[in-house]
Amino acid sequence: MKEELKILAIILARGGSKGLPKKNIKIFCDKPLISWTISQALKSNAFEDVVVSTDCSEISKISKESGAYVPFLRPKELAQDTSSSIDAIIHSIDYLSEIGKDYDAVCLLEPTSPIRTPGQLKSIVEDYKKKCHQYTSVITVGKIREPLELFKVLDGDALKPLKSSTHSQSRRQDMNDYYFPYGVAYIANTINLREEKTLYTSKCSYYVIEDNQCFEIDGQIDFDINEYLFQKYYYNKQ
């Protein structure tokens, strides 16, 4: 096994966000949202390269100004609402391989999960390096609050508990712990990512994040919550 793994940090940021237009470059705590993720990746000193894949020239410009490597504009067919993130990642590593840049692993960093620190990214990468002889991916996960309190809204005014729900049957503190993957970081062996076409490879491990990181940005409310938490807990650690 190689002593030092070459890990690519890749940030996917298409221009056509519907829930919150231009969210990837919307000003978040004094600078464009995507700039925080780029800065965190660069300051972690954990990656061989930090690449942004985007179809938008404005995002490309801001990303370059923030220090990222943006060697191409993503093809439009890989930047639609229905486009797969995995296809965009594979397109990126294929492009980079053609220009002589190959990596042992790929780390996806979502700009819509800005609540992280450079030191934490370094820790996540080190965790992957320790586990990579046994696991082919490491995913950041956060504990779900009230995981089984799930209901379905039916026609009319009816509310039906899902079969998995234990509402009124168990105390919260007696329930098992459940976890959800958040976009702080996803790391996968490049070979397995290509073959399995997923970051959740067949041999997948985890890294548990803090409760105040268990938020992603889709709409304006999410943006406001993330900005408040980032300012309160993480701004001075950047």
C-alpha cells in the first residue's frame, strides 16, 4: 500500500438551483457560500487538489478567485435537475486523468454543508486513511432526532403513522440510535467509486459529526439556520 494517498477534493456546484437561486454564490457570513468550502479544503492541507465542477461561468470565476482549480466547465447534460452527482464526479476524474492527474480517492465536499472546519476535514481524511485497508469509503453522518416519528398525510385530513413508527410505544431515550448522511464530506476509493457508481460503496464506514452540523442548505430557511450556526460556533475557527 502506498504510504501517502493522493486524495482529490471535489466540489459540485451547478448554476441552476431551483429552491434557492444562485445559492452556491449567495453571500454567507461575508463571502460567497462556495468560498467557505474551498477555503476549508485548502486550509486542511489534506488534499492533492481542490477542484470545482460547475456549468456556470460566474461560479467558476468566484471559485478560481477563492483558490480552487477549475479546469473545465461541466457539460450541460451533467448539470440538469435530474443529473447524477456520481456522473459529474466520474466526468471530473476522467477529465483530470486525461491531463495526467490521477488520485487514489475522491472526497466530495458539498458547498451546501458549510458548517465544518479545516481541522475537521483533516481529521476525516486521516480517519479514511486508517480505515482504507478495510473500507473503501467513509461518509459523514449525524444522529437523527426522533428517527421513527414518521407519518403520512392521506387524502382529506387523515394522518397515518408509518409502519416503522414507534410513536407512543417507546420513550425517545429507549430508541436505538439512527444516523443520516450529511454533506460535510464523503470519501471513496476512486476504483470502487467508478465500479460501483456510488459514494456508499459496499464496504462503507462512517465519521460522526456534531449535532450543530446536521443541516444542509436547500431553501432560504436552511440558509438562515446554517448562517446563524456557522456564525455562532464556527466562524472564528476558520
